[in-house]
Amino acid sequence: MAHIKPFRGLRPPKHLVTQVASRPYDVLNSDEARAEAEGNEKSLYHIIKPEIDFTSGTDEHAPEVYDRAVENFKVFQDNKWLVQDDKDHYYIYAQTMEGRTQYGIVIAANVDDYMTGKIKKHELTRRDKEEDRMKHVRINNANIEPVFFAFPDNEVLEAIIKETIKGEPEYDFVAPDGFGHHFWVIEDPKAIETITAEFEKIPYLYIADGHHRTAAAALVGNEKAQNNPNHTGDEEYNYFLAVAFPASHLKIIDYNRVVKDLNGLTPAEFIDRLSKDFEVKDMGTEEYRPTGLHNFSLYLDGHWYSLTAKPGRYDDNDPIGVLDVTISSDLILRDILGITDLRSDKRIDFVGGIRGLGELKNRVDSGEMAVALALYPVSMKQLMDIADSGNIMPPKTTWFEPKLRSGLIIHKLD
């Protein structure tokens, strides 16, 4: 059962929220963060990407960069750009993109639930990326950025969300990228009690996005527990910051591939090789988007192609084998193009579906890449089934959008 609790959020006063809030640390590079924060001393980038306070090219993992994060975090609190609530709350955080709004509950999730597998993952994490975020959590003694969870739909929690959002939001703004962000504080003690009780009935929470941040937050909490001879299990460090969304609210978008060369084949030979495993149709020069599972879109030499995997080329009874990312990785990237390790091969790159098919076309037309492959997105049901089966998805399978905005709320570990 999922053990969660309300907490005293550290957050910006209403009139400062748009100055403080930022994109997550891992969706932009240091120079982009530097440009976005220019002229704004209150931008959260000064805490989550503190290298922006140094000259361009400074190593973001240098000790003085981590030290600057701590200094800046203190300045934000001293200057009341971040103020801690005086009582424990849950919060509702909603995001609007292209007319669709998803509503999540901001919770303190339990470290032990992660360690014992009640918080399920579907991706492998890299130790170097975990280490970086662990250091950030450890030195600030806070979860500065939330992680993104999903949970199976629950009518009682849905009713609390609907009731809460009838009230005036605490924050309500459109970010520079055009996505809307809306935030409510749940004040009603009865609602707070009910949320805790309902989550106790939910067997598992699922990491949708932020596997490295989740691992880092849980590992630091676990480390603190081990180092405290008087540990009771009730300390704040036993919990970390998450926004949990009902699964039906979430939509996964496509995560596509571009490859630098055809592994020595001519375009005609490449298409010929594809036709052994796929029904291949030349769709001409108009953009073609995959229409369903096992249908792919390929862009090569100015033309879009529809590829449909032939029966018998995949295993519908294998939760991983049935994924289009597996079919394309095995039958196209590995067998024809010779790419076996998606994590490290320099011949392949990945493009989030938010950038559109036009981005795939541009990267091929520019000559930078030889071929692009667009996939039909994974469903939330597939993601949860895979996590439940104890399997791990191949790399670069899911892309969630919109991303959670950082800086709306922070969880301190003391």
C-alpha cells in the first residue's frame, strides 16, 4: 500500500511565482538556462542549474557549483522568495496543453515504498546521473524539484480534485512555452485525511517521468535513515516530493529516432531489406504519422513511408516484445542498421514528439541524418503492465508532456 503524507511546502508568494518557476533541470543545457534566467535573480535556475552564475563552460559538477546552489537556496529563503507553509497540506497541481488539462496531487511519497518496490519503475537509471541529483538533494537538504507519478484511477481522489478546483487557484499562469499551470492548496483537514487513507488502498505508484530524481531522493532519504542512530521512520527525510496523477489524465507522446547513415546500404537496398519484415508503402512527400500499434513512419530521401510489421515478427504475449520500440530496435536498428546499444551508439539520436514530425524531416533534409523513424506512442496501460511484470522498457520509450514546472513547491528534509 502507498504510504504518503501531507507536508509544509516551501513555495513562492503568489506575486513572484512566474519569476521563480522554471523548466526542469534536465530539459535544457547550461547556456539555455543562462539565457532564460538573464536579468532574473529570482529564477530557480540559480538553484537547480547554479553553473549559470559562473562563466559559460564551467563544469556543472564542480564543488563550487554545488556550493553556489546551497548559497542561492538560502538567499531565496532569506529574501522571502520562497516561504514555508505553516501547516501540512496536500496540493493540486494542474497543467494545460493544447486544450487538455491533467490534475495531479502533490504528495510526500515514502522512501521505503521506493526501496521495497511499491513505487514501480519502467526504466533503468544511470549511476552518474543519480549521483549528481543525490548530491543536489543532500547539500540542499531538500527535494527542490518534484517527480512525476501515476496511480490507478480512484473515484474518491477524483472527487476531491473536482471539489478543490472549484476554489480560487493559488497560482494560475501560462509559461513562456504556452503551457498553463494551475495550483491549489488543500486546506480542509477532512480532505487531507481522506487523501492519505485512499492512497493507503492503492497497491502501487508508478514513476511516469523522473526516474533519476526519484532514485536520488529515495537514496538520500535511505542514507539519512542509516546515519541516524535515533531513526524512527517519522522524520521528514523519509519522504520526498512527487506529483501523482490519475493514469487516465496522462497522455504519453511519441519518442522518435534519427540515424546518421544507412550502414553502407543504398536507400533502395534499405527499403528492400525493410520489406522482409514490414509492409512498406511510399506515402509521397506529405508528412505521414503512424496510425496505430505496429505501424511506423519512415522518412528517407524526401519521402515518407508507412511500415507495418508483418504478423509473426513480434510476440503479442510478451509485454516488452509487443512494444513498437522493441520491434523497431530489433528489426530495423539492430538487424539492418547495426545499432545494438541505444544508450551509447553515437549514430542514433532521439527526438521527443513534442517537436513534431517536421523536426525529423529537417534533420534528414539538412544532411545531418540519413533516415528518421516515427513511432506510435506507448499507452499508460502498457507502461503500468510492464512495471507490474517487473520488466524494464527499452531506452527512450516514453515522452511525457507537459513537464512539471519546477519552483512551484519544494519539500525540505528537516
